Amino acid sequence: MRPVKAGPTEPVETRLTVNGTPAVLTLPARVTLADALRDHLGLTGTHVGCEHGVCGMCTVLVDGEAVRACLMFAAQADGAEIITVEGLGRPDKLHPLQESFGRNHALQCGFCTPGFLMSGYDLLTRRPAVPDEELPAELSGVICRCTGYRNILTAIREVRDSYPDGMPPPGNCAQSPASPEAAAPSSAGANGAAEIVLPDAAEIVLPDTEPTVSVTVSAEVGVPAEQVWRVFADVNWLARCLPGAELTDDLGGNRYAGRARVSAGPVKLTFHGVAHIAEFDVGGQRMRVLAQGRDAGGAQTQAEIVLRTDAAGTRDTETGATDPGTILVADARLYLTGRIAQFGRSLAGDVSRRMFTQFAEAVAEAAATGSAPARPMKAPSAAGLLLAALLGRLRRLFRRSAR
């Protein structure tokens, strides 16, 4: 921890590595680490209870040691490597401690669970052979004593016995904390915003698992296909048509850096990432894009998106003229981890469709006018997208019931 000399409201730039992801925060000096993690990085698994360092709910690891995040200012953690409960395991592969808590019913309301998990991890890392009789005293720093308390001790004892040679490391850190890639972030955020370093652009490898969401969406645009592909051929135009997206750098080799913003009430997500145009076939009217990104809160996305166009094929019955319109189709496979993966598949599909509709409208405008949108598409509001998706479902339900 570094000493900080600043007034309580004076902004202080702080560089952290949180769950393997470098981040920069610019916050008033009096903001605690717990509040920085929860309110500015979106890591709400770090619970805040007494705010006096007594209850242990806000326990995190700072440079490998258990720390009460409510007793430490964020500015004091400059240069530190922090692991929160979100870093222990992924939704599809929990850490052994998390699995043991579930298997042994070591859960009740769940408010104490992050503190026990992080304290348990710290204990078994420091003392892998801690005796049974010392477990209650060693874990006394987390004061919850609900009806699951004995099961908590059982769960930690079980993990101790299963890993006598040492605990497995956290499984949901974007990079190893010791890796050279976890260097200082590229730029500092303002007003509490966090900036992170870009993922590796050399190669985007999608997981060999079922995607979180698979969607096929289409929209008719009232312009010929060649005008649509004129928009697609200009990456700057294309980026301006994507809701909340911004192109930040041309990395060469059809690879581009950018960021995308989504607002959800007080929580603002900013994904930094790279995209690779792996295929661009105007003759075959097909474009394939691979993308990956992450936000400073640990949420990660990977995607394969195939865009294609088909003739609308409609004919005016009175004049016999063929509609010059085009059907714009997107096939998307999305892999989501972290907070963003907490949306259900169906709801995530609805939100994706709504965003694609906005994208298609912007492409149609750019193709018709022959110029890029005057300004980038506004970052989508998660609440607005959710409302639109729910209204769409209600409309479909009413149409079916009216038949």
C-alpha cells in the first residue's frame, strides 16, 4: 500500500490489476476500495456490511493477502493486484471452494458467502494443513453464524483434505497476476471511469463449447445490396452504425481496436476489445467478423458474427416493378462470462435482436445518403433494450392469443 497525500475530495489516479485485468480509476481520495470495486468496477460480489472492518463481508485479496476492503482507500492500492470473489471461478467452471460450498449446503442467504470464500481461500493458501480444531478460530474474522455455519466449516475442511499440496489458483482471472501482459493500462479514465488494456489482437480463438447465445436476425433495408456493401467496406462507417461502438485504432491485418458502452442505470459498462474481419466477400455477399473484449469489472465477451445480404424479392402488384430493397441477415454466436452472462439466453437473444434492428436502420441511412452517420449511434440503455424486448414478447403473445 502506498501513502497518499490528498484532500478527501481531491481526485487521485489509481492503477490496479483486478482479477487479472489492469484498470485505471480516477476517484476522490476518500473512496474506499470496497466502494471502488462495487460502484466503479461493478464487482458487487464484494459485500459491504458493518463498514468498520468487523464483519469480514468485504474480504478481498490484495497482493495475495486477505484485506478488509472497507478499511482501505482505493488510492492506497495503487499498483496492487486484487482478487475478488468473482475471480475465484467461472460460471461454467467453479473453483473447488465454490463447488464444496454448494455440495455441502454451506449457504443460506448468501450475504456472508463471499467473505467466507475469500477468507477460506486465504487460510488454505497460508495453512494448507490447518487442524480441524483451529478452523473456527481461523475463520472467526467473518462473523456470520447462520444455520449453515457448521456446513461452511465442513466445506472448507473438505477442500483442505482434497488439496493437501496447496490450493488451486483462482480460475476466473483474465491474466495471471504475475504475467508481463498485466502491465499498466493504456490510459486513465475520468470521473471514476475505468480504462483497461486491450486483449491480444494476434488471434481470436472462440471457446470449444456451446455459445451462451446463438441468434439469427434479419431486417429489410430499402436500398440495393451494392449500397449496403459500400457501407460495410468502410470500417469507420460500419463502426458508426453499431450502437454504442467506437473505433479507436487500426491494428493492421484487418484487425481493429475499439470500445462499446452500455448504460444500466448507475452502472456503466465499457467493453474494450478487438475485432478481426476474417472474411469479406462482396461477390458472395458475406462478411465474417470475430471479436473479443472485456470490461474492467471482469465481464468478457467473444463473438462470431456473419453478415450477409439477400434480395428482398418483392414486386409491386400494380406496376410490376421489383423492390430494390435488401434483406440484411446476421448470424451471431456469443460467448459471455461475468455479469453480462447473468442474463438468460432468451432475454439476451431479445436484446441482441433489438440492437441489430438499430444497426440495420443506421446502415440503411448511411447507404441511402452515401455518407457515414453524423455521429456514432448512441450507447444503448440496458433498461431501454429490456423494455423493448419485453414489449415485443407481449405483442407476439397477444397476436397468438388473437388467432
